[in-house]
Amino acid sequence: MRTLSEIERKIYSRNILIPKIGESGQLKLLESRVLIIGLGGLGSPALFYLAAAGVGNIGAADCDVVDYSNLQRQILHGRKDIGRNKTESAVETISRLNPDIRLEIYGAISDENIAETIASYDFIVEATDNFKSKFLINDACMRLGKAFSHAGILGAYGQTMTVVPGQGPCVRCIFQDEPEAGTYQTTSEAGVLGSVAGVIGTIQSIEAIKYLLGIGGLLTGRLLTFDALEMAFMEAKLPWNRECAVCGGT
């Protein structure tokens, strides 16, 4: 039976001191598998804190390269990484933080490969910046029975919810169909406060940890929104949509 090493007890001592985690919970984290899709403003803090917490097996998916506009919020990357694949930069950063984490790298996630990619993971962090990917991930997770964290950020605002198949509404229950291009603003048009990405991405990492350990209350059926200008968190209860094409409200 696997036990924590002395070094692991030192590294994760602050986790272990939390009564609902303890050594058994830390061991469970070390054996868990989380996939993060998107290594930008949301995925950067999510990956960083999951690795720091000792989630032992982490997948990281992204097909973009680092550019200067990323550096204001995407904390996995620095100026020396300009032009590099975000996955390469992420591996280097996380390896310095926690060399014991087993990282598996993926490129673009598509209709053709998403089912195979997510199949072996316990929890998915959806940290993408476009609606097409968000709906793709939602639909695949619902088909395969995978819990995941959804999030979005724009300007000084952020929102996040957790979807657990059979326990609450999915993303399509709330937002229905993918909006047409040109009908909504993107961060390249409206901007985004970097620390808002940090707040929401960190909440996504917390949701993943709680799900893996079966502790606390998840954001299932609840949309948590954050207004940084007013420093206000608000919560909206989300009903299942019985006409949802993906989950049918069941």
C-alpha cells in the first residue's frame, strides 16, 4: 500500500493539516488525473495550483504559441517564451514547481480526438477562450460521464460553474447553442483584467480538488459570477433544461 514519503509530507503538510484532506486525501490527489484544456489566462493558474496541490497526473492541451499580449495574465509563460508552444512553456514552469507531477501534453482538441483524449481523466478543466471549444467539451463530457469545470472571463468580470453529469445542468442547458461569430465580444476586443483570470482559474482548481476528494459543495446548478470593479461575488441558481439536446435535464 502506497504511503507518503517524508519529502511529500513536508511539501503537502498544509494540505494534510486540513481535516477533510489528511494523508489519505493527499494520496488520492497524487493518484488522480485531471485534464486542463487551454493554457491561457484560466488554464495557467488552474494548472499551477493543481500541480502545487499534488494532483499527480495532469494533462495539458493547447495548440497556441505564446505572444506578448498573453503575458499580462498567463502566468505559466514569460518573455523568454515568446513564440514557443504554450505546452512547452507550461512543462518547463510546472517541472520547476513540482518535478514529481506526471504531465501529458496534447495539441488541438477536436471532434475527432476529444473522446479519446478525455477518456482516462477523472475531471476536466475547460479553460478555453471560444464558444466552439466550450460546447465541444461540454457535449463530450456529457456523453462520457465526465465532470468538468466551465469558466469564462471578459473585462473585469468572470463566471464559472461545475458540471457533474446526472447532478445538475450542463452548459447547453444554460447557454443553449453556440452564438454566431460577431455577436459577442472577445478579450482581444473588450480586454480582460489579468487578476480576474487568476481568481476564476484558481476557483476552477479548487472545484477539481473538491470533486476528486468528494468534499465540500460544488458549483453544480450554480453559476458563480465575479465583478472585480465592485469586488462582488454573485450566485445564480441554474435549472435543468428539460429540452436540452445533450443532457435532457436528467
